[in-house]
Amino acid sequence: KSDSDTYSCDIGDAQSRAKLTVQETPILFKQELQNEEAKEGKQVRLTCELSKPGAPVKWMKGDTVLYASEKYEFKQQGTVAELIIRDVKSVDA
């Protein structure tokens, strides 16, 4: 996308211009989240794989956006995004 711009070829007495518009490829899930079961007090890791490395990921529980804390840890390496939930309780279901 950052290559989108107007380009020109200049030969001194004349110039030719063209506009390049680059359309971004949509980010898709290569592997979606899977249902998990866990015992209370344990740690759970939810993982998904994206079609584009470094894509921005927002983790949510229902309609609530999650933020990194002692409870939640986010990891993202390449195309893999992970949510780690520590010390799970029944309210985390």
C-alpha cells in the first residue's frame, strides 16, 4: 500500500506520468480459534493463525476488549496470535 503514488519518467524535454494504486490483500484466518476446556486455576492458551504476519489483533471476551495484565498475556509471532489466560475461573468461560 505504501507504494501507492504518482510515478514519472522524465527524458528532459518530455515527461510521462502514471498513478499506481495498490489494493491491500484482506487479512484472513488460516486457522481459527478452537474451543477449549480447562480446570479452574490452570492456564489456557487460545491460538489463531492469520494470513498476514504482524496483522493487528484485538482480543475480546464477549463485547469487552481485553488488555494485557496479570490475567491476560498476548503474544504474536509472525502469523500466529496467542491469548494466554492465567488462573482461569468459571467467570472466564
